[in-house]
Amino acid sequence: MSPEGFREAGVRLALAFAAVGGLVGAVLSNELAVLLGLLGLVVGILAPRWAVRAIEVGRTAEVERHLSEMLEVVALGLRSGLSFDRSFELYAQHFSSTLANSCASASRRWSLGLVTRDEALRDLAASYGSDQLTRVVENIVRSLRFGSSLAEGLEAAAGEARAEHRAHMEERVAKAPVKMMMPTGALILPAMLLLVLGPVLLDLAGGF
């Protein structure tokens, strides 16, 4: 994905949605054709941004689900006497999540000498845009640079990641009833009004 491709996709989608909206609206009236055409134009322009935002949200959720798992595997490898590079590669090889694939790519980059290990880890954190992953990576880089104990720090970070993921899931569950009120009201209220007012309206119609 490039900025030029992003803009070109927005232009093409805007023209396509505007054409479809205009054709659908033209079946009924010219005013509706103009209105739906403008609506399609706006939707087409915003569609790439919505798609990128959805990908960002998905990648953030991916980090929340699998970060503690990754940290525990690396910490276990360190406890077993493996180096950080080997422990990190172990997780990337034996797990199939998107985060594991990104870790495998980062591991290959510094193994082949394309970038340094610190740069590869920081690029990995930047690709997800997660503050939590960024903090973990900075702690790893600092520990490797100064030779401080890394396994204990990773285990603590794994516990923090699990707690944060649990809190986020509880927050989403708590918000679910509130979010359901609008569609529930929109679907039930008209039916209730028809049920209550229907006989009254029929009696009035019969009286006339």
C-alpha cells in the first residue's frame, strides 16, 4: 500500500459508488439520482479510510490476544538456557497467528543482516501501533543492551498484558447492552406501536 494507491483507490471507489447511486436514483427521480450520487461519492472517498481503520483495530486486537502468549514462550526459552534470538524464533516457528508471522519476518530480517535486531523489533512494534507492544519492545532492547535479567521482565509484562486484555474484554461486554438498545428499540418500537395503535386506527377508519 502506498499513498498514491490509497488516493487512487479512493477516487475509483468514489466514481463507482457515485455512478451506482446515480443510476439507482434515476429510476425514481432526478433529484434522488443527484442525492444518491453525492452520497455514493462521499462513501467512496471515505471507504479506504474505513478499511484501513478496520485493519488497525484488527491488528490491535491481535496484539491484545497473543502478546502474553509470545512473551511467555520467549521467557520460557530464556529460562531453559536459550538465547533471546532462539527463543523469539521458537515462538515464530511454532505458532500460526498474525503476530507470530510478523515476529518470524522480523527475526529473518535481523538474521540476514538487513537491519539490526533493535531496528527489527522497533519496526515490529511500529507496524502494530500498540503502546503496550512498544513498551515491551523498548524493555527488551534495554535489557539486551545492558545485560539485565530479561526473563523476569517478560513474565511480568505477560501478566500485565493478560490483565489488560481481560479488562478490555470486560469493558466491551459491559458496553454491549448499551449498544444493543438502539437496534432493539428501532426494531421493537414500531411493532409495539402497530400492535397498540393498530386497532384504534382501524376503528377510526371504519367510522369514516
